[in-house]
Amino acid sequence: MDSKFGFKNSSETTSLECNEILSLDNSIRFVAMCSKEGKMLNVKYREDITPLLNDKELLYSIIKSVERINVRKESEEKLGPAIYSVTAYANVKRVTIPVNGGGVFFVSFEGNGNEFTILKKILGQINQPKSNQIYS
């Protein structure tokens, strides 16, 4: 067992971690974990959810998000490490969260979910870069 949100590890560990994040708020639709290279480690959906993207679309979306995270790294020397990125769509909101071990969390939640309340819960659980304070 390798993780507690640092990754590299087994699918059993990432499954437990996805479940832990999924249980933090009722508006969370799904949690995905992937490596810094974009390799999918685990995906968990809330039981009553029908995915909006098929597997191929989800993988493509995650790979593109990982690419954007890697582009942001170019500014980290001056701006500090990225803490999270939120994208609000008409139907859902999605948060991308890099973690210390080099992995990435993707969390999607209902469009009416309060992203700052949910982010506080998630960031309270995740091993993140220093200076990960959220103010609301």
C-alpha cells in the first residue's frame, strides 16, 4: 500500500481513496485518479449517477486536463504550485487537483453544488503542495 493520496500504488488503495472522496458530499458525481502522465488509476461514480461522458470521452478529457496541468507548471516558479482548477459547465462542475505524489484527482459534482464548500472538504483530505489554503 503506497498512497493516502500520493498514489503510485495498487488499484485497491486508489479505490478506497476514491470512495473516501466520493463520500465527502452528496453533490459529488464521480472521482477519478490518474498518474501525472494521464494513466487512469481508478474511477468511481456515485451509485445513482449515469455518466455524462463515455469511457473514451472521459479518458480524452482527463488527458487534456493533465496536459493543462503540465503547462501550468511552467509558471510555478513565480506563482507557486497549482492548488486546483475549477471548470463550470452548464450541467456540472469539475475540479482538477494535483497531489504531491505527482498524481491528479478529478472530481465532478452537480452544477448547483457549492465548489468552495466541496473543495474545502476535498483539500482537507488530500496531500497537496504547500500553501493550499482556500478562503471563502
